[in-house]
Amino acid sequence: MHRLLVALTLLLAASSGLAAAEIFGQIELTLDGKPLRADEAQDAIVYFRPKTVPKPKPAADAVVMGTRHKQFFPRVLAVTVGSKVRFPNEDPILHNAFSSSTDNAFDVGLYSEGEGQTVTFNHAGYVRVYCNVHHSMMGHILVLDTPYFTKPDAAGHFHLRGLPVGDGDFVVWHDRATPFQATLAAGAHTQQNVALELTQRRVPQHLNKFGKAYGRSADGGY
């Protein structure tokens, strides 16, 4: 009986060790070689994809990307494949969230203040979200096929916990920078600091959902 208890204890310890790794660090952003405020890093997404990726579960409830003061809020979302995102409107004006992104294109149509419609994202990838009414509105949804992701805090620090021990792809994504990617061995306390240079515009030139240029009044006042 004693040997059985010892064996079970060792088995449980080994099993828990499979998910005992963590990766932590800090994201630093620069623009034209000059450092930005640490809180700018909150728009980054940090994720880890182990060699054997467990199938991630969709979010239990719809994740929200609302509109507030003619901006998408939050500006950046990370969700797992199969998750739903709801687009409520907090403004007293009409909006029309849409995306032409491959495999995850959608168009919720014009909608006024209220709860908004819900969209399901069934494919991993980057989704650029625009408003067909206002050219300056742009949101970002990263649909991930791994459950191991997080966003930095206001100081630029991030912490990925509960990772499987071993090699995997470590990625720091930011919509205005070339993603940082490295093969990393996740261990009990693995530190990885990352510096990113922002080289892309906050709102790049783009067409409306009909493939045409926005009118001059596309970002007019209320």
C-alpha cells in the first residue's frame, strides 16, 4: 500500500510539472529610436505555442470590443479560435464594424447605440477591424490557436503562467511593429525581455467595405 501511495505521489508530481513553467519579462517600445511610455506596451499581445499545442477552448462568454468616442475599445483583443466577440455602441452616432481579413471577414452593418451584434471567429489569424462610417477607427483582434497568451500591464511587464515545460514558439505581437518571434524553452522561471521598434502608422490608409475611398466627411463631428 505504501509503495502504491509513493507511486501515485510521484505520478501527480510529474503531471503537475508538465504545466509548471512560466515566462515573464518586460516589453519596451521605441519610435524613431526614442523610447515610448511604458503603458504603450499594453497594446502588445504575448503568447506561447508549445510543440504540442492543446486545443484551446473558446471564451465562455462573448468578448467585447465596443465603440466609444469614435474609437474601438479596447483597441486590441486576443481571443482563442471559436470565441465570440460582441460589438456594442456607446456613442450617440451610427457605426459599422467590418473586416475584410482572410477567413475571418465580417460585416455587422450600421448599428446605433446599444448592445450590438456578435461575431464568431473560427480561424486563427489577425483581424483588422474598421468602421465603414469613420476612417480613423481601427481595432485589432488576434485569433489564437493556443491558450497561452497575455497582455502587458501599464509598466510593460508580462507574465505567462501554467505553461508546459519545453520548447515552443514565443511571440510578441504589436499592430505597429514586426512581431518578435523566437524558439524558447519554457522553464520554471524563464525571463525574456523584448524591444520593439514601431514602424507602422496607427491607422494606415484603407478602403471602406465596398472597396472605395472614404469621403472627406468620414470623420466629421457628432
